[in-house]
Amino acid sequence: MNEKRRGWALGADEYRRRRAAATQASRAAAGQADADRNAQREMTGISWDPSQLDITRIREVGVTKARHRFRAALPDLIWNAAALEGSTFTLPEVRTLLDGTTVQGKRLEEERQVLALSEGYNLVDELVDAGEFRLDKSTSDRVHGLIARHEAIESGHFRGEGTAQGGGTVQLSTGGYVDGTPQDELPARWQLLMEQLAEIDDARMRALVHNAAATRTQYYFDGNKRTARLMMAGELMSSGYDAVNIPHSRRLEFNVALDELFRTDDATQLIEFTISCAAPGDGLPARPGSSS
């Protein structure tokens, strides 16, 4: 009996020792995770938890096939991008407009937005085809200069680089407002972002982080989300991965993830959501409006 009690007591001591060690290790890991995320935020303006992200859903198919699928899905991609901004164009109407026929009953502003998106998407495809796409400011400015030229106060350069000043405030889907990065901090913020992205080996993660960081920082007066998503598409395709289409049918989820990003600077939910929009299976474009 005494031996059994002594053995049990020794077991309890060992249990307490191991539990204390595990607690200490957990605290150390948590401390390291906090330090990592603080470093992410300092460099990019956002943080993210890699352990929550499965980037393998974004499939590698080769540059040629990725471009082919991108071009095949262009009307769907453009329609979804416009619909997420509130456009009333339907997918058939977008196809009609891209074929060169004016759609009756639509506002000129909406028509211009769709055509500008088409030019931006074609530019990215052409740059990838020529091996000239770069995840840099020059390319981002060119894309923005096309897709937002009818909407932004000034297009093709960061806030503060032209004559207009200010901007960057974002309205949440819940009605509140969040400020973007002050315009005088944008050049330094971009440089730090580029340095951080250079440390990320996987093109998928680079593209996802850039998309979230550029969206949060609000480098431009308008068209930030569209520009960031197109830059993400270019980075993915130029590395042989399928571009990701965010369907209008998942707009609510998208807005919730964006609200989380803007309120907390935590991009994990937005990145996770974006990954979930990647085409499943063989990487073929999802059906229009599909939640896949």
C-alpha cells in the first residue's frame, strides 16, 4: 500500500513537473507568436497567423495554363469585381459590353467602370505573358491608373504624390469609419512591405499578404481593393498559380473579413477567406456566382 502510494506520489510529481514545463513552453510559444505578429505589423501594417492558413488550395498549374484560365474567366472576373463595388451590370451584360456593344439602361459611370476593369485585367495578363509582371509600385500604379481613372480623385499614384491631399478613410459595412495610413507615411510603409515580401519564399503567401496589406493601408484615393486583387492575380499567375476570383455571391463574408482587417489590423480572416475562394479541384474557374 505504501509502495503504491509512494509510486502514485512520484507520478504526481512527474505530472506536475511536466505540466509546469508545458505551461512554460506554451507561454514562450505564445510570446514568440506575439513577437512575430508585432514584427509583421511593424513591417506591413497588418498581422496574420500562418498556422490558420492552408495555401495549398491555390494550385500550381504553370504560367501558360494559369493565363489561359484567367483569360477564359475574364468576363466572370470583371463582373464579380464590378458587382463587389455595387455595379448593377449582370454577367451577360458585361459580356455584351466587352464584345463592344453598349448596354441600354445603364449609367455611363457603371459602363466606364467595367471597361476600365477590362483594361486593367488585360494589362496584368499581358505583363505576365511577357514575363514583365512585378510586385512593385510601378506596376501597381499602372494597374490603378487604368481601373480607377474614372473614379479616384487622382489615379496612377499614391495619395499625396499629386495635388490632392488626405484620403484613406474607410467606411465599414457596419457603418463606422477607420482611417488608412497617413499619406506622408505611405512611401516608408511601401518600402517596409516590399522588404517583408522579399522574405516570403512562397509566391502564394506573398500575393495574399500584399493583397491584405495594400487593402488595409489604402495607398490610393479609390480602387484599392481592386488594384490589390489584380496585383495578387499577377503575382500568382507569374509564378504558375491560378488567380483567385472573389465571387459577388460571397460579398457578406468578404465584408466581414474586411471589417476585421480594418478594425484590428489582423489579416488572418481575410487571407483565409481569399484562399477559400480559390478554384477547387483541377483549378478550372468556378461557375459564375458560385461560392466555391
